[in-house]
Amino acid sequence: MTSKYVYKGMDLTLDIYETIRRVVQAIADKDGISFDEAYLLFSKSHTYWCLQTPATLMWSESVEFILDEFYRE
């Protein structure tokens, strides 16, 4: 199996997927929208791009920090 997200030899794929799920769920809860709607909003953001780019180290931040970045956009 090939890893999609690797940083300095460390496979981050599952960590990044789980963080995306938690952030999207938090957006859905906060905005009172469905998970799918929240995912569409988040996936169009710069924060989402940063989260999927291991070199930015966004994957190492807390869900609260990532939410703040998303709403700050």
C-alpha cells in the first residue's frame, strides 16, 4: 500500500484523514449544517489545502486551531 501523505518518512495519511473528519464535524456542529455541506465548505478553503500539505505542519495542530484558521479566512 502506498501512503498518500508522508513527512520525513512518517506516514501521516490516517492522521490527516481523521483530522479532516474531526474538523468537518466541528464545522457542521458549529454552523448547524450537514457533514456533507461542511465538507464542501472546508474542502474549498486554504486551510484544507494546508492540512493536506504535510510540510506546513498543519496536521500537527489541534482541531480548535484549525477551526480558527478556517473561520479567519
